[in-house]
Amino acid sequence: MRQAENIKKRAVTGLRWTAGMTVLSALIGPLLQVVKARYMLASELASVAMFMLVYGFLQVIENAGMQETLIQKKNLTQAEKSTLFLLSVIMGLSGVTIMVFTASILEQKTNVPGTAKLLVYGSPLFFFAQVNQFFRSLLHRELIYKGPSIIVIAQRSLTLIFLLVFFMLNMGALSVVYAMLISTFISTVGLIVLVFRLGVFKPQKSIDLSILSYFFSFGVPVALKRIFTYFTRRSDELFIAVTLAPEVLGYYHLAKETLDKIITLVSSSFSKILLPLFSRINGSRKNLGKAYKNITLAVSYTGIPIFVGICLTASNLVPAIFGENWSEAILPFQVLSIAAIPTVLTANLATSLLYSVGKSKRVLILDVIINSMYLTVLYIYGPIGFDFILFSYFGYCFLKAFSLQVMVNKSLEISPAKHFGLYLRVSMRVLLMAGAIVSVNMFLSGSNNYLVNSTLLILTGVIIMPTITMYTDREAINLLKLMIK
């Protein structure tokens, strides 16, 4: 009983630190996008998009479910940890090699110049990221979140600072790579010091290869799912890079990457603790269902209003924040902001819960089916043009989220009508907020002052939505207060 109470206390403390420090660090994500847009042309941002696509894809492959294996396995010896660390180092070095030797090939196959240079100069980033992920997972396994959260916000802050410095030195697109490389190296050193200081990891001369069988049985299905999902979610950018002008990819990447950062901001309070938390209350489906419902309601009341607001204000918000030269990104912002809603409501929540109850293979099968459908449609009809690619991704996000939610409902034996009633409960209030924003926007239609217009529209949403919720849904307000505490 005492052990259970200690686990609960550490989980709550971890959630508190994750909710606080990680939200602060996630705030820097959108700021990074603003800085990039202010200092780069759309064609330059396209080369950064290609670098991030390759770097992210290799990172998903090389991680191969390492994080989930380290967190989910109940008993993990120091020899097993040493084995997984050695495997991480090997994966990191192999990733660096792949980035260097495929750089020129990728640039030749796409219409985005400058990609090869970024991949070669940024290749060491992959090694540091692998080691970084290993030590962070070890700390999360022990429900240690305070130190890693502080290190995360320090890393993001340093990335922003170095990015500004390198841009001022006129280093162009390389500024992004150098800033990420230096900040990740410093972050990795900090995590290593923290891990050894707390005694979480004690390297052994002998290794235990038996952990590899568990790693492949549990981690690989997770890794395959992530690889396929990542490739599918970024295939639109790859298709644009091959078939359209670099500037088009730049506009699209700005919208998609910025919204991804905002998704991270909305879900960062919960995402890192979901798998450990769900895994520890797996014995009671009733408690799992209650926890899932509460977190879904909290995320709905933050995520849905934010992305609906972005869609309704994008015509003023994009030129006000990023500059009038990025007005071509308005349509992608509008469409992708609505597509972000189902993503933020199910991505981390649904998959973490399904992993905690041992359904990783079923999630993989679902991904294979839906992703294959999307890729087939994109391959056959993608040449129709940019608008088709944009709206195809929109449909993919909704179909994927719906399917994951159906699987969760079956696993928890929750009535679909009851669960989707949560979304209806929030949506009715969001419609009132949307009506107010549209009314104000019509009133401001004659003004070309984007900054003033954006400010007034945002204030309208910020005032209306909390006010309506406060007077019509006290349960949600109390839950949000509890989450904040």
C-alpha cells in the first residue's frame, strides 16, 4: 500500500513538473518558427524542411522503440541498461553515416537546393539526440521529471538564442542546424550528469543480450508503427519537394511545423507521463477509463478553441506574426489548424493507453491499413495539385483519429456515444466563441492593420470561451484547475 502511495505521489509530482516546465519549453517552439520566417526566404525554409524530414525519419528508425522498452519493462538490470546504451550508441553512429552518404542523393532527387549541405553539417546532431533520448527515458522510467524538464527548457532556450546569433551573423539556413547541434550537445551532457548523480545508471563491463529479445518483441512493433506513421505524415512534404517549387514547400512547412509546435504545447502537460501513468493503473479498466476521460476533457477545452481560433484569424494572424511575404501560407494554416484538432485529441492519449494495455501490434496493424490508404491516394491523385495534397492530409488526420478512438472505446468498454459526447459538449461552447470572432472580424473587414486586427480577434476568443465555460460547465473548470495545480 505504501509503495502504491509513493508511486502515486511521484506521478503527481512528475505531472506537475512536466505540466509547468515542459509547457514553458514548448512555448519556445512557435517562437522558433517566427524567427525562422523573419530571417529566411520560403526557398531557404524548404531546405530546412528537407533536413528536418530526413533527421526526424532516421531518428524514428534508430530509436526503434527504445523509449517504450526502457519505460515499460518492469524489471531492468544494470547489465540490461548497459546493453541498451551500447545499442543506442551504435544506432546513433549508424544514423550519422546514413545522413552523410545519402545527402547528395536526396538533393538530386528533389527540387530543393542546399539540402545536402545541411544534412552533412548537421549529421552529428543525430548521435547526440540518440544518447539524449536514452538517458531521458531512464529518468522518466523512475518517474524523475524535475531535472529533465529543467534541461528541456534550457535546451529550447539555448536553441532560440543561438538561432538568433547565427542569423545575425548571416549564416542562413545553417543557423538552424548549428543552433540545434550546440543546444542538444549541452542538453545531453546535462542529462548524463543527472543520471549518474542520481545513480539511475551504472555501466557494466558485462552486457545482457537477453534484453534484446524483449526489445524486439515489444519495441519493434512500436518502432514500426512510428516509422510508418512518420513517413506517412511527412510524405506530403516529400511529394511537394519532388513535384512543386521549393517556395511552395516553404509555405507549407511553415504552417505545418508551426501547428505541430502548438500541438506539442497543448499536449506537453500530459504526453510524457501518459505511458508510465497508464501502465501503473493498468490493473483497473475503470480507473483507466476515468483517467482517460478526464485528460481528454481537459485537452478538448484547450485544444479545440485554440485551433478553431487559429483557423478563423489566420488571414490576419499570419501576416502580422510572420510578415506579409508569408501570406501564401494562410490557406495551409486554415486547413491544417482544423486537421490538428483530431490529432491533439487522440495522438498521445489513445496510443499511450493502447500501449499500456499491450495493444501495440493492433495499433501497428491499424496504422498500416490507414496509412497505406492515404499513401495510395496521394500517389495516384497527388499530381492534381497542391490543394489536393493539402485536403488529403486533412482527411487522413480525421480518419486516423476516429479509428484510434474506436479501438480505445473497445479496449475500455466505453460507449462511443458517451465518449464523443465529450467533444460535442466542448464544441457547442466553441461555436459560440467562433460566432463572436467572426462577428468582430466582419466589423474589422475594412482595416488593413493586421497586428491590431489579430490582437482584437484573439482577445475576443480569450474572453468569450472561458466566460462561457465558467457559467455553463463548472465540472470542466474544476478539472482544469486541478490539472493546473
